Amino acid sequence: MSLSLLDPKEWTVQDAGLANRLVDGLFGVIMATRSNPLIRFEGNSRISRYIAENLQSKIEQEYEFVQRTSRSSEPTLLLILDRKEDPVTPLLNQWTYQAMVHELLEIKNNRVDLKHLENLEPEMREVVLSSDDDKFFRKVMHSNFGDLAQEIEQLVRSFMQTKHSQA
């Protein structure tokens, strides 16, 4: 189950249960760390707002207990962020040639299905990527994006030299 719906009004019972479990978990962390949090959330995210408001409500219901157990009167800062707005996660993807082909086109059983593309020759609608049969793929399959670009540049230069020598 995941909180895939943006609007809490459209959540199923399971979605609401999961959101409430997140609130309970955060409240548990607050109690375990004996903190008195100042809650901030991402303003554009309904899910973040829902969690922040319900957590604040729970803290207010247990105000005396929270005050008694907190270590200091100085509040800590609790940020509630929505992963949909995460700028770092896309940078964590693999940047090797094989991983990029799989991410963008999907590799299944060493085959890349290109049937969705128009104006392709029939023999190019499904391409086999095998390190046994494809010398270029074997050489660059684990190369990062920058090294791959250099290899492609060298391959194009070699092709152009061969083409000019044949002309």
C-alpha cells in the first residue's frame, strides 16, 4: 500500500490507515527523543500538510505528557517533505550504459523492444543486447555516461574515416 493519491479526501481506508501510522510513528520518535518539535511541512503537498496537521493535533492532545518528557523548552525543528519533490533521488540512478538503456527502454531477456517507435525497419523493432555478440556493448555496458560519450565519439570518427577512405 502507498499513499499514491494526492488528495487525502480521495484516500481509501487503507491509505488513511497508512497516513495515521506515519503520524503515530513520528509521534513515537518525538517521545523517544524527548523533543518538543516545531513542525514545518511542504506547502504544496497535501500529504505533507495532512501528516503535519494530524501530528500537531496529536501533540496538542498529549501536550502535558510531551512537556513533561521533553528535555528542554527549546523546540527542535521537524521538516515533513514529500518525496515527489525530491531533487536528489533522480541523481541516485545508475549512470552506466546498460542501466540507462534499461531505465529508458527496458531490457527483457537481453532484448530491447522498440515496436512503439515509428519509421523503424522491421529488423530494428527488437534489438538484442548481448555482451557475447555485440563487441561495442561488451566494451561500454558498464561505462558511465561520460565514458560512453567518448566511446561513441571515437566510433563515429572511425566510421567517418572509413567512409572518407572508401570515397
